[in-house]
Amino acid sequence: MTMIATERAQSAMHHAPIASTVASPARSSLNELRAEGVTKRFGGVTAVNNVSLTLQPGQVHGLIGTNGSGKTTMLNLLSGYYPADEGSISLAGQKLTHAPVQRRPHVGIARTFQKPRLLGTLSVLDNVMLGGWKDTRAGFLSTAFALGRAGREERMLRERAAELLHGIGLGHLMHRKANLLDHAEQRFLEIARGLTMQPRYILMDEPAGGLTEHEIEQLAQIVTTIRDCQVGVLIVEHHTDFVFRISHRVTALNLGQMLKEGTPDEVRNDPEVIRVYLGA
Ligand SMILES: Nc1ncnc2c1ncn2[C@@H]1O[C@H](COP(=O)(O)OP(=O)(O)OP(=O)(O)O)[C@@H](O)[C@H]1O
Ligand SMILES: [Mg+2]
């Protein structure tokens, strides 16, 4: 993170490592986030058809495929945005298939969006703090009025959010309105917001979309740091060089179905993947 923070902030900005502010669950297969045979239909369209995928703590899993192949739908299923029509989703052995989306932060699954969704007129710091409210036992309203414990919790959340922003290289922009950030900064801000909840998993929808080569390098460092904190990462991406370089395992989808799952080399060299996606 030093390079990112240094390059973005340039001067004598204090930056704390992300490592101190994200959760570090024990490495164990019991902590897997697992989708088994999930199917999702929209009217006559089967967006995801019998797909299985397992995420591990401290590992990066890439999800690739042509436009409309079901990548975002798969992320939406894993994050609880949609319920699956068939199949199941479990975290650490507990079925999550029918857990409402509001509960997902509590079970430790954060996400970013294909098009960044920020509250543009709020500050960068406030946007990141919004990612962490699940922790505050006092709740949003009483926190807003800064009463008793709520005041202390808000201060702790503010400190954690500020540390994350420094670690991700946005510390110098903390008090700027979110809509004044450039595109890459908005993408990194979404990641910081997700990390504020100290998730076990973070699911990113095309985080490299619209980024320059240099910014993709910064993103790679951010993802590596998150991974090293034992958080599991799902990366939905069209930038296949980036995915193959950073992932432990990769799943390729086509028309909602699994085309291939394996190591980056296995997927990159698979004749069907080359035929329908990489060679296109
Ligand atoms: N909310 C929805 N309502 C109806 N159809 C949908 C909905 N979401 C996705 N679809 C359809 O499901 C299929 C898969 O879409 P999805 O967005 O998951 O693809 P994707 O792989 O993320 O594509 P892209 O690379 O373009 O982002 C597409 O045919 C899409 O039109
Ligand atoms: Mg998509």
C-alpha cells in the first residue's frame, strides 16, 4: 500500500495499513463462501444456470465471461441481492440462500458495483463510514444524535474509515465530496466502503473497468493487501490479464453456464474458453 498511498497523496500524508482495519478470520474450509448449483431466471432468460463456485478466505477468485454471461447475476446471488431460484449459497456451512439482503453485511459479505454507487454530495469519509454502520449497536438514529455510547462508536467508526482511506491512498481526499473524485478514486472509495464493515468476503464487479494501466496496478496492490488480510475476494472482470495474474482460481461463464473452473493457467489454455471468449 505504501506505493499507492505515496503516489496518490504524494506528500507527508500519514497512512495506516489496511491490515489493521480488516478482519482476519482463521484459514479454514469451514469459512468458505460456497454457491452450489445455483440458477437464476428473469422471465424467460436463465441468467445463471446450475453454477457452483467456492470462495476461500485469503484467496482471489476471478469470474470471467462474455457480456451477458451471468457474472453480475452470480455476484448478486452471492451477495444476497437476489435469491436463487435453485441451488444454495452457504457461508461457513450456514445456508444463506434466503437471508435478506439487509442481513448480508452482518454475515460479512461486502460488494462493489459495476457502476460505482456513491452518495455524491456526501464527503468521501461519510461514504466510507456508511459501510460500517452494522457494527454500531446503538444504531443509526441515535448515532446521528451522538448520544452516549453512540458517540463513542461513531468516533471509532470514523477512525477506522479514516485509516482505511489512508491505506487505500485516498486519505488526502477524505473531506472532499464523493462526486468530485475521478473514476478510479470512486472505484477505490467503494472498496474502502466495503472494507469498513470488516467483511470476510468482498465481491467486486468490474473493479478495473475504466481504469488506466497504472490505476490497474494500484488496484492489484489493493486486492493483494486485502487478500493478505485473509479476506476472500471475488473479481468479476473483462481485463483478463489482470484476472489471470491476481487470481488463485478462475471461473469462466458462457450463456449463464460454467465453461471452465481451474487455475489461471488451466482456464487461460482451455480450448473452449479460447474459442468462446479469449479468442473472440
Ligand atoms: N434484473 C434483470 N432483469 C432481467 N434480466 C436480467 C436482469 N439482470 C440480468 N439480466 C439478464 O441476465 C443475463 C445475464 O446478465 P448479467 O448482467 O449477469 O451479465 P454479465 O456477465 O454481468 O454481463 P456484462 O459483462 O455485460 O456486465 C443477461 O441476458 C441480462 O440481460
Ligand atoms: Mg455485469
